[in-house]
Amino acid sequence: MMRIGIVVAGSAYPMDGFKAGLADQGWIEGKNVIFELRAAQGQLQRLPQFAADIVDLGADLIAVIGAVTVRAVRAVTTSIPIVFAVVVEPIGDGLASDLEHPGGNVTGVTTFDPQQAVSQLGFLKALNPRLERVAMLSDRGVSLCLSDSNCQAAQSLTVQPQLIRVEGPNPEYGKAFEAMAKENAQALVVLEEPINQACRK
């Protein structure tokens, strides 16, 4: 019986597809694989304990979402394979030394597209041709890769970016929206980063 640990910063819903994909390959939950799931529900301070729990259970593999979760799990094991998804910049986040040969016990996939920011900001500009100021909500726990690409895209469209980076939902989200109002932001881009994904509701 294979034991797979799953650690996520938000809710467990994204892992349904992961389980379904394994089932398509013959790995059936309860038959030949056991999943040990830990979901922090946005409380990122719980991740180190969740990671330790999964390692103590003797997981054969650990699946995670986001750079902050990878770091929490990697801190407690250098031997159990860790597979990640939704990590924007594995090299910039210090999770891989090379995209083709990441090294260590960590590997995964990234879907970062440098042109995504240009498309998103262009769409906002099309909706509001008078757009001059846009706020960007970012996770302080990850690299500036997405933040930088979005700020550069905004500037290329003569839009002034207001970058706000947070570590947790309370009270930081409230302060973030106060800062947006103070700077007269006309639109908001919520970057696809761990804290925003975990607190999307």
C-alpha cells in the first residue's frame, strides 16, 4: 500500500484532480494507495507541523501546492520525494537549481507565462480606457517574479502599479484595502500566489 502525503496551504479541493489522475493510472484510494491530507485553510503557520506529521507517518511521496508549502515540507525531509504544482518560479524561489534537473528531492511543474500579466492588464485597460492606477495584491512569502512581471506590464500600458504584499489574512487584507482606497486604485489584480489562493473566499 503506497502512502502519499498531501499538504496544501488552502483548502483540499485542488487535490481532487490529483487523486483522479492517479486513479486513471491504477492508483485507487483504499485499494493500493492511502492519502494523508493536511489542509491549512489559509493558516500558514500550521504548515511546518503538518509537514512533520506527514513525514512521521512514513509517506512514500508528498504532493504540495505553492512555494511556501514546498519550503515547509523540505525543511523536515531531504529524502522523501516532494512533487509540487503552482510554483511560479522554482529557481527564484530556491526550490530548484535547474528546470530540467531540479536536484535534491523536489520536483514539479510550473505554469508561469511572462505574457500573462500583459494580457491581464491589457484586458483591464480595454474595460476602462481611463485606467491610471491599479493595485496588485501579492504574497510576501514568495519571490517577486509575478509581482515584477505585473508591475512591468502595468507600466508598459502607462498604468501606475501599487504593489501590496501580505503575509496573512488578518489584519493585513483589511490594511491592504485601506491602502488601495487611500491611493485611489481603480482596479485590483489578485496575483495567483499561496496566501491569495488560500483566502480566496
